Amino acid sequence: MKSAKFKIFGLAHLMAAILVVINNTDLSIATYYISLLVFIGISHNQQIRTLFAAGLAAILQMITTPYNAITNLSKISIGNFNLKPVFRLIKYIVIPFIAVIFFTCLYAAANELFAHYLQTILTSIFNFFEGILRFFFEDLDIERFFYFCFGLLLTSGLLLPLLNKRLENEELKASEQLKRIRRGSSQKTLWYLVMETFAGNLLSRKMALKTEYIIGAIMFVALNILLLLLNTIDITTLWFGYKPAGNFSGALHEGTNSLIFSIIMAMAVIAYFFRGNLNFYSKSKILKTLAFTWIVQNIILIISVLIRDGYYIEFYGLTHKRIGVLVFALLCMIGLTTVYLKVAKQKTLFYLLKINGNIWFMLLLAFSTINWDVAIAKYNLAQSEKISLDVDYLLSLSDKTLPLLDQNRAKLHYTPVKVLDEREIAKPQNADYYRNQLDERIGYFQERYEQESWLSWNMQDWNAAQYFGIKRSN
């Protein structure tokens, strides 16, 4: 009997497939494959509770499918003829072959001349086999053949169950609620062994928990003071009356990337200190208060990130990277909230993985419903009187935006700086240059669309073709 979880993720994968047909964006395609992995993992391991484990189970299933197939075939015997010696020979070859491929890639990355010779040899081998295949199968498309093999691998992962249930069984042992563990000499966690490497016999003493508490308290006090200074600077200089100057673009990019990384590390530090028995220590309330204060300060830091990105969008318009910063800030906010719940409710790291995996998956589906290229083009063209329009960037967007750009040809020209003397913009070009670029893009789209078959149909290309009056030849 199929569980409700199986039906939910089956519908989620169906929704992802529909979004590929409707939007045909890179994000929707990535969402389709991610949802497929999750669905494959859950379909054969319905007791799995985290999406990360479901995806890993699906990958293991597809990787081991050829091995399982060879194992089963080796048991087949036709009369007195047994296939086992044949497949035993293959087994002797496969592992050395994989090792040779691995080190070949490493050597090619380290030496350009070796990489050049390797590419020449591989091209010759590929052409040789392609010639043989074309001799016997004249109409065979090599790319479609490999795509068929990839589809066969995915299908085998979907249909053939993974016989080894160790991953599912191990995950079932994981608990969402922390419990106080009294460690004996033979009961040591992975974290304990790592700490024992650096701390020696300190952890074996009765004062080990108190020592960890003191270290955590000193660290959180110091980090709170440090972050308070940074937040004070941001609030006084960025939140109110901010006036961009100097290398505005570079400052925003570097600052935002560093802040997001620091927030991720902050969550890791809190998760580490509240991973076990320190949650049950008699003085842990003080440490929790310091950790909660640091969480609040990190939320203030996220607000500063959003303000920085808001200024960037206001002066330069929307881009994929600037939208990405907004998404990462949202994920960091969610992550800090779940870390707070972990500490307040004494939850485990497994709880964090489970709840964040579910939230990320839902957001991935939600963001795939938006056609980001079109949204970016619409916003920037609508704000063309307020921002320095980067026409080069607009022309680099996907073919979905071509009708919109064609409707706004008059705006496709170099926009002078309107407010800031030092604003970084695209290299100036005249209007004719950009319109010719647009005409070339439309020509490339027409050529591509006319050659594609109905198998590549999607709504966005169809709408663009209808707009330009283009029809497929087949």
C-alpha cells in the first residue's frame, strides 16, 4: 500500500514536470530532476523521513543497478554453460577501469599538454565507434542514444528496488528529540572521538561538560560583542541616510557574500555546541540566552543584507544574482528559526535536516512557478527611467524574453548615469547596435525553433514563435 508521503511527492514530481513544459527554465528543469530523485528514493523506501536520505537512496539505487543486474545475470546458466566466469572477468576489469578514469581526470587537470593529447585520443575513439554505429544504424543519433541510456538508468532506479535497506534502517534509528546520554567507556559518538583527538584525556574527566560550557560561554559573549559592533555600524551607516560612494558594486557583492557565509557558520557553531548533553547542563540557560541573542543579531545582519541588495536593485535593476541573494537571505532566516527551535525544544541535528529539507523542497517548487527571465526583463524595462538599464544583460537572457524586448525596442539603448556619478554600468553602445543584436537573437531563435521536433515543445517557445509568426518545419 502506497503511503500518503509517496502520493504527495509523486504529485510534486508531476507538478515539476508540468512546470518544465510551462516555463522551461533552468530552475524548473533542475527542480524536475531533484523531485525525481526524491520520488525514486521514497517510492522504494517509504519509511525514510528526510529528503536528503531519499535523494541519496535514489542515487545509490541507480549506481548499483548495473552491479545488481550483472550479479543476477551471473547466476543464469544455459545447459552446462554458466555465465559466472564471464562476469567474474568483467568484475576484475571494472574496478581498475574506474581507478584509471579517476586518475586520468586528475592528471588532465594538472597538465594542459596531457589534457590536449587525451582529448585527441578520446575524440578519435569516439569518431571510430560513431563510424561503426552509423555503418550499422545509419539514422542513429548518438546524442539521443546516450540520452536513452541515461533514461534507462533513471527508469531502472525507479522500477528496480535497492535490495540493501541499510540506509533506511539507519535513518529509522535517528531521533528528533535530544536525550541525555551517559557515556560509558565503549559508547562514544563521532563528535566525541573528534574532540578527543584535540583534547586528549580532558574529555574523560568529570569536568568535561563544564569545560565545554565555559568555552561556549566565552565564545558566544565574544561573538555577540563582535557582531554588536558590526550591526551598530550597519544600522548607523546603512539603514538610515545611506549614500553610495566609491566602488559601490564591488562593496555590495563582497559584503553580501561574506555576510551570508558568516550567517551559515553561525548556525553551524550553535548546532555544534547544542548537539548533546550541554542542553541538559544545570547552567545551560545562560548559554542558551547568549545563543538566542546571537541568533537575533544574525537576523539583524540578514536585514542589512536585504537592505544592501535592495539598494543594488534600486540603482541597477534586477539580475539573477540579486534575486539569488534575496533567496539565500530567506533560507538563512528560515535556518536561524529552525536552529532556535532546535535549541529551545532540545531537538537533534536530524530534526534540522528533516525540517529544512522539506522547506527547501517546497520553496524550490514555488520558485519554479516563476519565469525569472521574463520577470527580470519586465521589471528592468518598466524601471528604465529610474535605473541605468544594462541592455547587454537583457540581451543575454533566454529566448523567452524576445517578444518583450521586441515590444520595447525604443528602450534598448545606452542609458546615461541618472543619479550616481560612479555607478558601474555596461559599456556604452548606440541604439542601432543593440537592435541589430536583438534581430540576430530572433534569427537564431527562428532557426532553432524550426529545426526542433514536437518532443521539445514548451509553452514559452511556442508563445515566442506565435508572436514572431514562426512555424516548425516538422
